[in-house]
Amino acid sequence: MSKLTENLTYDYLTAEAAPTREERIEATYAFGGSCSSLKLGMGKGCTKYNCRKFAQGGGCQLTLALGIVRTFQNTVVIIHGPLGCASNNLGVAGYSKTFRVLKHKPVTDNIWLHTNLDENDVISGGIDKLREAIVYAEQEYRPDAIVIGNSCVPGIIGDDIDALIDELDGQLSARIVPVHCEGFKSKFVATGYDSAYHGVLKKLIDPVKKAEKTNPGDSAGTTAVEQYIHSKTVNLLNVGSTSYGDEVELSRLLKALGLTVRVMPLYASIEEISRMGEAALNVSICATHDDYLIGHLKERFGTEYIIDTLPIGIKNTNQWLRAIAAFFKLENEAEELIAMETLQIEAALEPFKKVLNGKTVFVGGGETRIFTTAEFYQSLGMKVLGLKPHNFDRFAVPMIDDIDDPEAVVDVAPGQPAEELVVLNRLRPDLYVGHTGANAWVTKLGIPTTPLFGQSFNYMGYSGAFELARKAARRLQNTAFSKKIAANVALPFRPEWYASNPFDNIKEAQQG
């Protein structure tokens, strides 16, 4: 178990919905300052009470929750809510199909239905529409699972989707999975991950008969116990931002240690997901995404997990491998692998270091990904001017110390481009590395950008380190595109806005 989760409990499956992240972990979605002041505020526990007087639109829990469940093979998703709540599915249809092609999965379309609640349903309830949609999905598509994404409106009017699922239990061949992702309940969009996994844990993961647990190095016990202890099966938990190249690279490294790797749950079959509890170790590559899932699997099946780092860059990939190897008593094998891989990647990075040394960078996106990415660029000789995590919680606090400059700017903000652009306009980094959707705004400032993640490229492990360096060097060798965009496309802000304090709208909690 990680020290980062040692005082957390995960016994929530008797409830209909997952608790919000405000209730469950120490986190903040509003902060403006430096690395050192963020660490101080998180240490005192006051930063989690920060809020905003004004905020632009942020993300939606429903989007993040559906981003997990709609990838499952032979699954129908039903969005229970007004028509607008389904609009995101149109934009990701091609995205999901591309991922299936890249991951060598059956190439099928996303199948989703919508209950299209209207004003009358707000008064009389939408359960009848939902029942009709579930029965239609079963008869028309014969799926292995039907997932219900419960949006804000049915959450407000009190539609009891769990009672309906109990009513239909045994009448359908598909498993019915409720996902309570009503966005009004939490200001942390990452609660959507917990909402999705709450439904998965309750309805899709089957019980596993486990032998008594002991440490992998122990020799005592029955043959069945020894067989389990010495099992080399690892669940490598993927997320929406991992590419097929990432999965291949991380699987390659684990297989080099003699481990059997199962990549899941995204794009897995329902049968594969049902057997998730059988692995010897769950390996997370994103604590923000996975802690609710692996915490429950630990309490339910006793399965240990690795959650402390994200394998981006040489240092963090080495740390990730050592943690996994320690569990299986493979430390010597891991050190041999690390030495060989590090020697090769260091030599390959030398040409890029000449281009990147002395340049400045700003990184925005998910908390663990941006800190590990920033640390890697820093190791290439770049100076980290600032970071913009969507949220910030206990899982990223140790990573603050990896940033050399304690006064590097930190803007914790889900979305909020107007706030971020003021910061960037003053810092003027040589390169911006950002999350999907942010790069277009930043390019209009004339700052070269490169994506934080993508479908078709590799970002993790040693080969990912090479790709990150190569992309950054290419961007900085030709900055004409961003300059031409800035010269011809204006941002919708007045000079007075750029002169203002970007953190004026953040209300800080009073200490003491």
C-alpha cells in the first residue's frame, strides 16, 4: 500500500453513488501562487477550502465517466438526461474507433441511446423513458452490459435508477451498470472517474476465491498459496490519455521482468473486466484516475497496488519499475534492465538537449502527468516557469519537490483559459505543453505548443521520453506557425485584462 493512501478507506459500495472528492480526499480546484506556497497550503490543510468568486465553464463529470465506460466492448451506454448531455458522444465517435484500431480491438461504433428528458419529464419523472430505453437496448443490440449515465436533471428530480435496475434484474441477459455522475454534486470533475468505477465495482467485477495472502518472498503454505503468491500477473490500468504506444512500451518493460501483463479496463471486454480481481498486483499510471478502483480492489480482494508515480521521463520510469520489481522480489533484474535502457536513452537524447538546453517551458493538464512531464523537460536543461493542474490533491504533493524552482508559478484551475492566458502572457515561455483544448488558445499568444498526450504517439517509458524530447525540439526549431497565428488571429481580451491579477477571483481560505 502507498503512503499516499494509508489513511483512506474505500468501503463505499453499499451506497448508491461514490462520495465526492471534496468528502474523500484532500484536494483543491482553486489556487494561484508558487510551488512552495502550494506545498505549504496543502501541508496546513487550508488550500482545499479555496474557491472562486467567478469561474468560466469547466469540465463535466458525465464526460469523464462516459470516457471510461463507453470504451468497454459490446456495451450500450444510455445517457439519462436532457438532449444536450449526449452531445459529447458525437465528437468522440471517431476518436474511440481510432483507439480501437490502434489497440487491435474489434472495430465497432460507440452505441449510445438517450432518454431525451423534457419539461414534462421534470415534473412527472423520467423512469418510464429509461425503462423503455433499457429494454430497447437489450432487444436491439444484445450487449454484454448496459451502462446508465445519470445526469444532473434526473439527479435533481429524484429518478430512482437503482430501484429500476433491481426491478429488471434477472429479466435481461445484459448486466446493468448505474453510473451516478450528476455534475452539480462536486466541483471536482475527477469525481466522474469514481462514479464510473463505483458502478463497475458493484456490477461488473466478479468475486474471486483467494488463497490466504502472504508476501511474495514467503515459502510457507500450500501449493495453492504458493501458486498465487508467485503469480506474475499484473493489471496495467490504462486511462483515456494513454496511447497504444504507451501500452506497448510499458508492457514491454514489465514483460522483460518476466511478468504477465493484462492492460485494462479501457477497451477491455466485460468478461476481462469481471476477472480484474485475479491479478497479483494492480499497477496504476495515474492516481487521479485509479485510486478509487484499486483501493476497493485492495479491500475486497487483498490485491496490492502501485500508485506513487507516472512513468514519464527517465527518473519516473526508473522509479516505477523499481516499485513493481520490489513487490515481486525482482530487484536485481530491474536494475539490469534500468541500466541498459538508461544507457541507450541518454545517448539518444543528446542531440535534443543541445536544442532544449536553456529554453523555458510551461505545462498544463492532469496533475501527475504535468509534474512528471515538467521534471523530464527540466532534466533536458529546460527551465520550468509554471504549471497548471486541473485539480491538485495529496497524490501530487510529493512531486512538487521535483521542480527545481520553488517559485515556479502554479495555477490550479479546471479550464479557466482567461486566467491561464494572463499568466502565460507575462511568463512568455518558449514552449507550452498542454491538455487537449488548451493549445489553440495559447497559440494565439504566439507561443509554440505541443500536446501533453495523444492517440498516435508514445509518451511513457523510455521510448516515450525520446518522443517527448523529439517533439519539443522540432517545435522550437520552427516557430513560424504560432507567430503567424498570433499576427492574424486575436484573442478576445482587452489590454486591461492582461494587466490584472490573474488570481483575483480565487478566494483563499483563512488560516488558523
